Amino acid sequence: MARNATNGLLQNAKKSKSDEFYTLLSDIESELQHYKSHFQNKVVYCNCDDPRISNFFNYFASNFKELGLKKLIASCYREQTNDLFNSGENESGFYCEYRGQEGESKKTILTDLVYFKGDGDFRGSESIELLKQSDIVVTNPPFSLFREYVAQLVKYDKKFLIIGNINAITYKKIFKLIKENKAWLGVNLGRGISGFIVPEHYELYGTEARIDRLGNRIVSPNNCLWLTNLDISKRHEDITLTKRYFGNEAMYPKYDNYEGINVNKTQDIPLDFEGVMGVPITFLHKLNPDQFEIIKFRKGNDDKDLSINGKCTYFRILIKNKRIQTKLAGNKEMSAVNKVYKTFGRQRVIEQRSSYQNSL
């Protein structure tokens, strides 16, 4: 869940209300089903969520025992009205804690909210104290503060699963986390996130905009993603490669300002190319870090955007296939072994192999 911010940096966001996006329960359930093993005996913090109306809070409270949670905390930026959106006069934020104890229900704890002295901003000292108590943060933070929000999670070494705009991939510090395998994309992306609840004044743009049976106004921007550092087996599945570079060189033009080839679609990544390849940013949704290495983002050797015949391409991520490198190393070793075998016999092969492995 997200809310308006108040500093000067966010005036444009405030005017457009672009931070007032509330996540659908169905989208939360669709993503969270893949991470259930991570929550056993953990404290979950939803720090951009009014617990009275947050679907994140609703999900974790409803599945508290199934997930084996230790505690659930939800905190909210200022007082909000029951129509989801901040139009009240109260300047204080608030939070609640749910421990799933006998006699404790979602309804009863919502009558015992604890008010902050401050406004409940996730950057405030009171919110940070709650953050320090938590193990995993799960929420939809303000998109306009996404860089700062993620930086805080990294600073306090927290596990997280959060929603952001797909453009977040291109932010320098966010991409650095992905490159260093400290964060990665979740399971659902784009149309895999079906929509967000928005306030009355928000334009219902797009052909997929709708009003549900409860009267919620929903837009489907189709440009959002989940960002996380919770590992799951799915991200270690290899991308199946079927195309070949050799014999099809015309399909893979070389860059003017970098030693590498351009690949327009993830499905077109060649299985026989050992050099650097530029792929679309959507490749990150399928990235297996065991299969591919990320080299850099967007820029050539001249620190300008990658170009082909003088024309800049769409943003590209430069990668190398680790599997090719391993295979080539193995082939080189076997070639050397076979050569020695022909010359010196079996005993010398054993000695040569040992020497070769020690040098790696």
C-alpha cells in the first residue's frame, strides 16, 4: 500500500496522486504462494499499510498459522478514512501488532491501535524501531520514494518482497543490487499484477480499468513488478535456448561502442555464443544467476548508450552465458589431455590433469 509524501521532492506525485495505489488481495495471494517456506517463525512488517483496510495485512493475518508467523506488524502514514485514501485531519500515524494468540482476532486488535507521536512515515524513527524488530518486509511502498525505500531495507539488512514500477530496474542503485545478486525480480510482472485500487478522483485509464462488485475503482497499468531478496527454486530454472549464432550472424548485429552482439528477445539468445550479449531489460524476469552473468547496463565503452550503425537501441542489459564458458573450459582441458595422452601415455595424462586443475 502506498500514500502521499509531503516533502518538496514529491509535489508532482502529490498532484497526480500517483502514490495512491492499493494492491489487490488476489495479486498478493498469487505472488506470496511461492514464498511460504520463508515465513516460519518470522516477524513480518507491512510498513506502508493501514491495517484496517490493507490487503497485505489481511493476507498475513488470515494465513498467520499456516505460514507459522511469529508476529505481524502493520503501520500507517497518518490517519486515513475508511475509503482507503488519506483525507483526514489527524497528523499522527499508527500501527498494530498481531500475534495470533488465543482469543486474538483481526477485528479485536484493530480496536487497539497504537498512535505514533509522528506521522508514521517509513523513514521516521518510530517506524524504524519497528523495522528493526522485523525479519521480512512485505508491502507496496510509495513508487516516488522507491529508491529511498529500498536503500533503507538494505541498510537494515532486511529480507523483503515489495511492489514497484518496472522502471525501477533502470535505477542505478536498484540495478546494482540485481547485478550483485542481492535482489531480483519476483514471479509476477506486468500483466501478472492485475491491477490497483485507486481513489475517486483518479482517472480510470486504459481498456482494463474497471469497478469491482464492492465499488472499488481499479486500474491495470501493466508496468509493475515484484522485487525481492527471498530466494525460490523458480529463479534457478534455466532459460531454454534454441537459437544459434553461428550461421545466423545477420540476426545479431554488433554494437558500435562495445564488443558484443544485440539480441532483441530473450527467446532469441543463442546457445553457442561465448561473448557479451545485449538483451532487453525484461530478461531480468527470467534470469537464472547460475546460467547467466550480468556485465553492465545500457552503456558502451564510451559511456554512451549502446548503438548499432549510429542508432541507439532500446535499453539493453549486457550478459554472458556461464554455461558456454564452463563448457569451453572443459573442452580445452580435454583437448590438452588427449594431446598429452597421445604423446606420453596414461600416467602422464593423470599428472597433467592434476597440474591443470591446480592452476585453475
